[in-house]
Amino acid sequence: MKRALAVLLLICACAPAPRPRTAPDLQVPNLEERALLLLLVDRQAYDEFIVHQSLRGDASLREELAVALGRIPDRQGRSTLEGLLIDEEPAVRRAAAFSLGLLGDPEAQQALFAAARDKDRETGVLAVEALGRLGARTVDVLEALLPLPEPERWARLLPHLFRFKDDTVVSLAERGLAQTDPELHARAAYALSREPKAQGLPTLRKLLADPAPRVRAWSARALGIVGGEEDLALLRPLLDDHGPGDPGPLIQALRSARALAAGGKARPIAGWTPRLRALLDDQRPGVRMSAIETSGVWGSPALNSVLEARAADGETWERGMALAALAAGKDPKDLDLAQAAANAKEDVLRARAAEAAGAIGLPAAGALLEKLAGDPSPRVRAAALSAWLADDPKASDVARRALTDPDPTVRGTAFDWLTEHPLVPLGNLAEALPAVYQEGTQEEGLAAVRAIAARAQGETLERGAGIALLEKLTEGGPYVLRREAGVALSKLGQKVPPLQPAERVKDTEIYRQIVERTRQPHTVEIRTQRGTITVRLACPQAPLTCLNFLNLAAQGFFDGLTFHRVVPDFVIQGGDPKGDGSGGPGYAIRDEINRLRYTRGVVGMALAGPDTGGSQFFITLSPQPHLDGGYTAFGEVTAGAEVLDQIRLGDRIEKVVEVR
């Protein structure tokens, strides 16, 4: 397995030539201390001396210390953060509150309850957010907020009410809808709809007529999860959105209708058919994609006829989606279309053929899946393997053979399945590890560690050997995998050996140069076949991530890659050289979780797990509060936002360039 990111490589490619030491010291206050904090984050190592040194700095350095401690998974930082939670400067208190939520130590709850009523509202909001992450009860949060006036209590509770899991969330959200502040009203609706409960159904149905498009969209999405037969009629008016505004309500109504019909909760209504037929020709790609998916489960001969024509002759993305939509009906006659797609020159279509064959099911699609399992493209082999395993929960021999595939994506697919179905002996898993560690990806490595842990948990006779193997895996290899092995040991009730810090460059001069280079935002243009998207990179908030992105752009890494993932009303995602969501630059970078919020047009680093980012990035098509604090946000679209809505699956990134 290729090593994690060498920061030295980043600097050599991106940074200007070194200047005399006196110059940067004048330009960047506390340069030495900031460089040391960045080094600690990159090495995932807590250092008491550097922490105490930073505590003596000015407010901006103390704020940076608070940010750093939230990014280092060491609970030694809790007491320092609790002290910073009562710092005289609001900016420091805000950073400390947010970082305590990231650190994950429930012992911090008492300090956060006090911070929830801080005189600075933003600190209080962040403290409530942190309490939600730490599993606090809403009743205890309400008690902590009681000394505040009622409007102030709502202002602090509602923005992150969705993070709490207890039974009072529905009633609190319903009361919060009465707030006249549009943002608070919307956040109350989000809390009601993010993980919807049946008891909230009457209110969710009323919110389909809310004046705010986002509220209508969130409510429509929720009905696809907890709704029933009667909700198709309620969702139908949202399909009549013809305007140029937010297409979210229409898209979410389509997706929920599909979910209800496919899940057997509602029978397709014939009255929808004419409108679905019209939406299959909609000029908005996200609407058309959603209409294709929904039409596939509607059982309408008229709609199926259109889908069959699109599957046979259309744009590549539309052919693949139409084929998948038809296959969702599980009609063996659609196997002919899958057979035709299996002979396409585009591997994305052959992969879709495998998915379609899997949906149609064994034994009818067995021969086709067997053919595609031997395809020269790893993407197609992985899709065929995934389809076969999904249809045959006892296919341990198929999974075992896949562990010897030369491609890490295929092996990773097998490891993922074996995590849920630990049917292959530990010896076979161990035999696959050399290939994983020598030439695999971190995603595959994480899947392998989890499969070993699942076998140790599920097979009593192999438990001891599994624990011994996991202990061995904590001793060497990439830090991310050593950490995952430690997590697995902890879940098995075992003592976790001390982990050595992550492998990183030790020369602090490198980190000084990074700090210099990232004190101000940078701007890049993502030039696509649909137009140019201008992004301001949030370098001060995510220096390693932004420099990595700039470095890859300067190398031409993104040139000619595609947007391999497009989810209407959610995200577009690109930057994968393999084009299937499993590729990267051959290394991984550290997460830099920050307080930038995922509104529309925010750029984030795609992950397969903590600290697994590399080159894949996504851009949000609509606000996504649940992503906040979970993925490194490192940029914001400042021009070309209209291009986002025109991106189709498979569209090409022509070039990414820095604008100086």
C-alpha cells in the first residue's frame, strides 16, 4: 500500500521558493507555534509542551490550538479545551466548543452545558451542537438553557436539534416551527425530517405546502421514509414545479414516490403517468434523472417503452440509468437490454449491465454475471461481484476467489461483503493481506481489517487467532489501518496497544512554509464541459487539504477526469482517476474538520473513512446540514453556480487551474 501523503512533496510542487527566515516571521504572527500545531495534527500526536506553549500565545493562536485539539484523537486535550471554553475571547470559546464535540469524550458534557448559555450566542449554538454529537439528552440541554429568555433558547437549540436522538425531538421540532425567523423555522423542519418518525407524519404532510422550497423538499424526502399509500396523492402537486427556482421539492417528491412504490408501501397511481412522461424530457438533468428512476418502478407500459428506447439509444449516462430503472422491475425480459449493454465499449455501461443483472436476479442472470465477472475492467468485475453477492448470501466461494483478484476495488468489494457475512476462514483473509498492504488502497485496507474483526467476533474457534492478527496489524503499516485495528480490538473487549504517531515529515520548516502559503484563501477554476465553476479555497481552515488540491491541479491530475457521482438535489462528485468512486492519487491526507457549513455550493473532501481523503471532492447542490463537521469543507463556489445543476453523470472535468 502506498504511504500516506508526504507533505514535502506538496511543498515542492506548490510552495514558492523559501525566503529568509525573518520575512515570514514578520508576515505570519506566531509562525513557529502555528507550524508546530499543524505538525501535531498531521502526525495525530498530542504534545503537552507545545500545547502549553500555545496557551501563552495571543487569542488567534489559542483559537488555532483549540482547532488543532479537536483534530487530534487524544482525550488528553479535553481539559485544555474545557479551559479554553471560558477564554475571554469569543472566537476561542467557539473553537473550543466545536472541538469538544469532535473529540468525542462524553466527560465534556458538563462544561458544554455551561457553555450552552454563554453570553456569546454562537458559542452557545456550537456547545449545543457538540452536546448532540456526544449523545446528550435534550431534556438536559433544555435545563441548561432555562436561564435564558425563550427566544434565545430556541435560537441555540434549533440549529442542531437534528443531532439529538431521544423521543422529545419531534415535539420540540413541532414547537420550533412556530418561530418567525425563517432560518430557525427551516432548522426545526430539518430536525423533524432528517430521521423522521411516524409520530411526526401529520406535521410533515402539512409542511409540503410550506412557503420555503427547502422545507418542502426535506418534508417530501421524509415521506419516502415513513409515509404510506396516501402520501403519493400529497406528493403529486410538487411535480408541477415548472419554474427556474429550487428544483428540490420536485426531485424529492420523485425520489420518495419511487421509494414508496419500490418498498411496497404504496401502489403506483396511474394519474402520475402523464406527468412522469413529461419529466422524462425535462431540461434539468437532476429532474430527468429522478424521473427515470421513478418511472422504472411505476409498472406503466407507456413509461417502460420510453425507458427501453433510452436504454438502447441515448447519452451514456441516460442509457445506464434507464437500464437500471427497468431492471428494478425484475422482469427477465429486460435481460436482453442488459446483454446488449454488456457488450458496450464503455465500461460504465458494462458495469450498469452487471447492476441490472443483479436486480433481475439469479438464476436468470447467472450466465451474464459470470461473463462480466471476467471483464478486463476492474469496475465491471467489482459491479458483477457486488451483484452476485447481493443475490446469494451464501456465496462464500465467490467472495474467497475475489480476494485473489489483482485489483483492490474488487478485493475491497469482497472484504466489505465478508464484514457482513463472515463466512470465509481467517486463514484466507490473512493470505490476502500482503497484496492489500503492498499494492492496495486505504479503503481496501479498512475493509480488510473490518472483515478480520467480524470473523473474530462471529467465529468462536477463530477468536483468539483473530485478536492476535489484529494486534499485529496495530504494530505496522499506515496509521489509518493501525488505528482501525485498534478500534476493532476495543470492540472485542481487548486492550489496545499504544499507537505510534502517523508517519509524516518531521522537519518543521516544511510546516512553516505550509502556514505561510495558506494564510489567505486561493481561487481555482474547475473547467468542465458544461462551463466553469469558480471556487474560493478555504486555505486557513483546511491548509493541508487546500495545498493538496492545488498541487494535484498544478500536476494536471484532474484533467480529463469525470464526475462519477451525481445525486440530484445532493452532490456532484469527481476527482477519481478510476472513475468508479474507488480511486485516488495513491496516498491519503489528514482530515481537517472545520466550522464551514455545507450550504449550496460548498466543496468537501470525499472519504471512505477518517483520514482517507486524497483527490475525490464533492460540491453540494443544496444545503446539507448533516454533513457539517463530518467531512472537510475546503472551498465555496463564488461563480458558475448555475453550472452545478447542468452536470450529468460522467461529465468531463477539462482542467482545474489556480487563478492568481
